Amino acid sequence: MLITFIIFAVFALFIFNSLTDALCIKKNIPEERQPKVFQTINILLTILLLSGYLNIWTQI
């Protein structure tokens, strides 16, 4: 189960980074602000994935 969740998490991070890149291009976000945008989204998504995993793990 853990391996499946890790694969899903990597896939989700990849997709969200692709979407974030498209957002930065579409909204013309300056190059110096882009790392902060990526960092914020990645941290929030990681917290969401960890809390989801813990929620699933405690229900088993």
C-alpha cells in the first residue's frame, strides 16, 4: 500500500508542477517569483498528501 501511495504522490507532484509551470507562463509571473510559487505549492501538496495517507492508514 505504501509503494502505491508513493507512486501516486510522485505522479501528483509531477502533474501539479506542470500545471504550476503553465500558470506561471500564462500569468507572466516574473522569473524571480517563480521559485517561491513552486515551493509554496509543493509544500502545500506534500502536506495534503501526508495527511491523506495518515487518514487512510488510521482507518485500516
